[in-house]
Amino acid sequence: MATATSTDKSERLEFSAERAVQVHDLMVKTRVLEERLITMYKQGDGYFWIGGPGEEAFNIPLGMMVDKGQGLAHDYVHLHYRSAGTLLAMGASPVDFLRQMKNTATDPFSGGRNFAGHASIRKWNVAPITSPIEIQYSIAPGTAMAQKRHGGTGITIVQGGDAGTAEGDFATCLVWSSRKGAELPVLMIVTNNRFGISTPYESQHGEKYIADRGKAFGMETAVIDGNDPESSWAGLSKAMHYVRTERRPYLLEVAVSRLYGHSSASGANYNKEQLDCLTAYEAKLEQRGVLTRAAMDAVRERYTNELSEAAKIVRDEAQPDGSTIFDHVFASKNLVGGEL
Ligand SMILES: Cc1ncc(C[n+]2csc(CCOP(=O)(O)OP(=O)(O)O)c2C)c(N)n1
Ligand SMILES: [Mg+2]
């Protein structure tokens, strides 16, 4: 059972009706996408599923708040395999996630060569998502260092799970982001679902909160409830404002749920014991009179139909030709402007 950590009351906020509808729409869109990907996997239209159902209430506010663009003036985004919600909120198309699941040549993230959920979007500074966990935390100080030299307000955002924080890469990020006089504009995010595959948090962590580890490095830290989009928004606003203006690191721990288990390797079945952020937010919106049950059902039906049609299109798209097997494996003239 995911335990949500409550934030300070003063940090609570209530969205305008317009923002609430927008956030809800993206939460439903993301959930329907993940459910479609699971269905594709179970139908044999993909060989593995991993994703982020249960993290929508945090990942969507994150995607909406990123300063999106290419180059050092904008944010760099180093995500992990549960981040579809962030990318949809940034404007990515759900069809492209279906393409990667089906490993078609049309997959814009990897040309049909990588796992589901492993996006890479150069025009928005979204670094390639990796299967080895946590290495994004070793890479993040590099983009942050370049941003600090460049000046401006662009920040580096890096996100991973709780179990991965045992890896040396997490320590690398703590150390390199916080060196005295050379602090870096890095927002370190740990989405804590209290599991590393099947290993419970309690059996692996001596520390009560992962965020507390940042304190030893002089970092600002917070623990927030990622099962509520308004708490997420408040916590992210504070953290992002600090990193953008102070040009120093911040460690944000976010309590989230894991609604379909770890991945297809653990069955990818809905877990009723976890708090479902979408159900909880819908109850809130209905009670506040922002959306009716019928209106919310209509949103879900629209996306379900859209994604079902999209899956039919993707089913007929070609897989990559064998001759492309080494494309993008080594740096080429396309990347460095000259033959190596
Ligand atoms: C370096 C490395 N070690 C082990 C694995 C196998 N592995 C994949 S996901 C995972 C658990 C990650 O748990 P956590 O960091 O809490 O993220 P979550 O999946 O819960 O979001 C492990 C051990 C891996 N992919 N890479
Ligand atoms: Mg975890």
C-alpha cells in the first residue's frame, strides 16, 4: 500500500477549473495510453511493457512546467521508463509510444530498436531513456554544468525510482551538483513507489526519507505527495523556482503508486491495494463541481477510441530493415559535423 506523505498545509493549492480540466484530461490520456500498451503486449504486439500508471498526478504537472526547447537556454530532461505522462504533457504524441511498443521503423525515439517507454526527443532536450537504471543521474551534472556556464534560467531535471538510489550514479549526482562554489542547477527527483521490482523499500533503506540524503550535501530538500496533482504542482513550483533562480541543486522525493506492478515481467495487472491518483482526483473534481461523472467518462471514451484506432494503424507499419542495425550506435557525421 503506497503511503502518501502529506505536505505542509501552506503549500496546498487549488487549481482553477481550467487547469483542473487540463490536468485531468492529460491524466486520462496517459492512463489510457498505458492500458493500450499493456493490451498490445498481452496481444503479442510487443515483447515487454514497462510504464508509469500510478504516477500521473506527478508526472503531468512536471511535463506542464518544463521549459521545453532545444539547447542550453531551455531545460534538460533526463527521465526514466515510467515517464510517458511527462512527455504527453510536454506535447508528445501517444501514437509514437505505440510505435516503440510494436518496434516499428516509424518509432521516432529509437527507430523500433528500444524497449517500450524509452523515449528520446532531441528537439526538447529529452535525453535518451536508458534500461540500466540510474545512469541518468551521472549524465545530468554534465548538462547542468553546460547550462551554468551558458547562463540563463535553463535547469536540468533528472528523475528515477527509489531503489535506484542505491546505485553509485545517484551519489555521483549528489556530489557533483553540490560542490562548494560550483553548485549546479539540478532538480533531482526520486519517485518513490516503495518497491524495486519485488523488493520492498523497508528492507533496503536505513534512512526514513531519501530526500534527507541531500541535506548532508547542503541541498534544499522536500518530500511531497505525488498522488495529488495539486500537491505535486505546489512542490514542483517551489523546487523549480529555487533551482532556476539560485542555480543550485534541490532533491525532491515524491510518494507515488505503482498500479500495474513493476512491468509485464510481474504480470501487468491492476493492483487494487494501491491508491489510484486518477480515481482520487476524479472524486475531488466531481465533489467540487468542476466535472461531472458523465463528462469524465466521455474523456476516457474519446481517448480509448483514439488509441484503439492508432493501434490498428501501427499494426500495419513496417519494422526496421536489417541494414539499419548499426544506425545511431556510433557517433556519425550527423552528430559531430564530420566523419569520425
Ligand atoms: C543497473 C541496473 N541494475 C538492475 C536493473 C534491473 N532493474 C530494472 S528496474 C529495477 C528496479 C528499479 O526500482 P526503482 O529504482 O525503485 O524504480 P521503479 O521501477 O520502482 O520505478 C531493477 C533492479 C537494471 N535495469 N539496471
Ligand atoms: Mg521503486
